[in-house]
Amino acid sequence: MDIKALTDEMHRFVRAQGWYARESLRPQTLRNLAISLCLESAEVLENFQWSEDLRDKRELGAELADVALYLLQIASLADIDLEEAILQKLRHNYQRHWDEE
């Protein structure tokens, strides 16, 4: 499944929950989604709290999926081609030199 298909599936889920409805208790605004993305990202860290070792691979996978879903939704609602943005960022990063003084 590609990014577009994942995005479509994410939108189907959000619509099924009624979260795109005007009267939703969970308004899907860019601001709210950005906050949710940060919160879910922090939950990724819980998998490593107090240990350098991964405790539960499935739990980490679930948290990474939450992060990815919010990322897909933000990109879609902001009309950003996430695939192209990622490729552009990679091209840019190839030109950077982090370890040089």
C-alpha cells in the first residue's frame, strides 16, 4: 500500500468516527492534529523510558502507526504532497554536512 492509499484509508476511518463533522468533539483542525502528533510522538519515547532496550515491539509499532496516521492527516489537510516533501527533504539532506566543523 502506498502513501495515497494509506491516506485514503485514514480519511475513511476519521469520517467513520464522525471527526470531520462540524459538531465533532474532536475537531480535526491542523492545530489540533499537530498537538496530537506531538503527544503521540512522546508516547514513542515511553517504549524506551528507563531502558536502552526495546521492551515491546508491537507496542512501539502501534505508537509509530499513530504518529504516521497523524502525519498523513496533517499533510493531506494542508494539501502537502508528503511523498514529494520527503523526497525533496532527502535531496536537501544529501547536501548537508552535520559532522564537519
